Amino acid sequence: MGQMNKISPCIGVCSIDPKSNLCLGCLRSSDEIAIWPQIDNKKALEIMKEIKNRSHNKFNSNL
């Protein structure tokens, strides 16, 4: 049986910000990036929702 592709917020811009410990491209933490291959799509979607909130907070704090 074939393996399904897991969703991912990765955009190929991989650089961890030392202050926030978040990837500048996808806004995942280094811990989230490390566990990504082992998590299921349900957990991935939960993290993606958190990333959306991080993105919203990041851009609103810069206004």
C-alpha cells in the first residue's frame, strides 16, 4: 500500500531565527521540524493552526 503525502508548511526557506527558535520560512519550531516525519496529519493540522496564529501575531506586532 502506498504512503500518503503529509501536508507541510515548508516553503524551502530553511533558516532558524536564534531569538524565536522558529524557521523564517515556515514558522515551525526546530522541535516541530524534527518530529514532522513521525506525526500524523491530524497533529500536522494542529501545528499548522498554531503556525497561522504565529504568523498573524508576527505581522500584527510589526504594525
